[in-house]
Amino acid sequence: MIVIAVANQKGGVGKTTTAINLATALAAIGWKVLLADLDPQGNASTGLGISQAHRKLSSYDVLIGRAGVAEAAVPTRVPRLDLLPATVDLSGAEIEMVQLGDRVHRLSKALGATEAGRWNICLIDCPPSLGLLTVNALVAAEHLLVPLQSEFFALEGLSQLLQTVESIRGAFNPRLSILGVALTMFDRRNNLSQAVADDVRACLGPVVF
């Protein structure tokens, strides 16, 4: 199973929208997709029509070892697209996991224990921070997709994220690669949007979609 983390520590840059649309598109062309919601706000879960009442088990239960991924995942109205939903319990998960010896590998181990062939790809919608939840996603993932808003402070946040990626590579997950940077909320009529796009492409070159 291919695992892609959709991450950026800045909020409001389009992570969840990108994750939902990409997951839906992949399911539409025949992939068996799992979207893992790791954001305590649970916007990906809500966006895919999974109400609180249908979130009996969640990514929180998976991270603390109370349930397996296949047990907690629920089908969505999109054929071939399953969701590992989030609940507000996730907001306390980082504190609970601090005491665990394998705290950065919890998600990686849980995904690794799933039945082969159950899903072709897993997209992880990360919270807007570089805390333990996002670190778990980056340790579990082979690839990182960075939604980047076309605005003034975009590059400042991106450099911090790239430093975190290098740290994760060195300490926990040498196979983690940057799949790409997706510019979001881009307005071609806005000179600032074009300037940000030019700057990002100058820094990162071909990884910018």
C-alpha cells in the first residue's frame, strides 16, 4: 500500500480539501483508497459525510492500540473510498502517546498490520502543526504532498516543514520523499500569487505541481 501524508503546519492552506479531492479522484479511476483523518477537528470526516454518530472507532483508537485500522475504517458514499475517521479525542492523543516507547511509530505499525490488498493507497490528512500526530504520519508515509497557499508567508512555513522532513529521514524514515508541492488558492490575476509561485519553483524546481 502506498502511503502519502498531506501535510503543512500552517492552517487554512487546503490540506483537507486536497486530501478529499485526491482520494475521491483516485477512487473514481478504480483505486481502493483509505483516507486517514489525523486532524482532531475531523474536517475530512465531516467532508466525506461521516457524522459523529458513525465514528464509533477512530484514528485515536488506532494510535493508542485500542483498534486496528481495518476495524476502525468506515465506507463512504464514494465507491472504493474508505475513511479512518477522527474524533476530538485526538487532541489528547499526543499527551497520552508521549509516555509510549514507540510513540512515533504507532501509525506506521497499525498500517503495516493491515491485510495486504485491502487498499492500494492511503492518504493521511494531517493536523496544522508539526506535533506528534504529524510526525506519526511522516514516519508512516513513503511520500509527502505539501499543499501550499499562494500567499506572502508561504515559503517561511515551508522551510520549517522541510527541516522536519530531513529530521524524520535521518532519525526514523529514510524512504520519505517529497512527492510534490501543490499551490492552492492560486489566482493568476494576483501578482503576489504569481510571485510566490515563481519563488517556490526557483527553490524547489520540478517538485512544484
